Amino acid sequence: MRTLISTAFISLDGVVEAPGGEPGYRNSGWTFKAVDFLPEAYDIKGREQEESAALMMGRVSYEAFSPVWPDMEEFAHYNALPKYVVSTTLTEDKLVPNWGETTILRSLDEVAALKETEGGPIIVHGSASLNHALSDAGLIDRYHLLVFPLLLGAGKRLFSGADKDTQKLKLVEHAAYGNGLQLNVFDVVR
């Protein structure tokens, strides 16, 4: 069974929207504007790339990443990995030709079936709505959260507001950095 890892830059109040400068959000680019850069705080990003065997994202994140990531040298390993886009609306003709093997999954059942296959970890980048659905369905196995010492107020959040049973997490790695960032890696307890 494959491990499904959700990774996120997240504010202290749970916002994950537009961390890198995506248009349309009032605090767009908050990860680089409001906190001093310390390279060691981002070591987890390099590890994620090395350890991942596939990428997963929702349609909106795919449409944001696919025009940019294929040409970024720092994502060379990701660019070579198979990609899975979970969407009921994306069509094959909208897939970019220069980003390698990409499969559209139409349901959470297809995600669950993919997890049952052989292979290494699948990492989910961005994709707030997809994260809500995956978490609520019990499909996420681990969270890699780089928590920024910011309160952003409004914005898309990593976790849904669904009324559901308590889901216990086990802290398996953590670090605090001089710029106030915190790394928290949680396994989902089943």
C-alpha cells in the first residue's frame, strides 16, 4: 500500500491559499513577503522531492503548477514523476505535453485504488479542496506542515469544516527555526 502525504505551507490560523504569489488572494505570496528566508527551514522540501514516487493534485493546482513547474530546474525530480490529477472536469486535451505522464482520476475511489498499488509515496501539493476531500475520506496517511508565524484571516484552509469524528495524529518529526517557522510532520493514527 502506498503512503499519501499532504504537504503544505500553512499559516498559524490554517490558511494555505496562494503562498507563492498566485493572483486573486489579498495576502498572495505571504510565505516570502512576511518571514525572513532561512534555507534550513525548507530542507523538508528537498527530502519530499527525493522520497516521492508520484505527485497528486486537484485541477486548480494542476492548472497553476503545469505552466511553471516543468521549466523549473529545482523541480527536476518532480517533473520526471508520474502525476495524478483528481478532477471531475479536467479533460485530457487540457493536459500539458511537457510535464510527463499524467493521469486524471475521477473519484476518491480511484485515489483509494491507486493507494492499494505497489510503489513509493504519493505527495499532494496545494489543492485545498482535494485535501479536504482526501482527509474527510480517511485517505491521507501523513502531513508535512511548514507552519508560518502569521495570522492571515480569510483564505482557503487545509482542513475542511466538516462535522466528523476526531482524527488522531502522531507527531513524528518537528523543528523550530530562528525565523519563527515550525516543521511538524504528523502520521495519521488509524
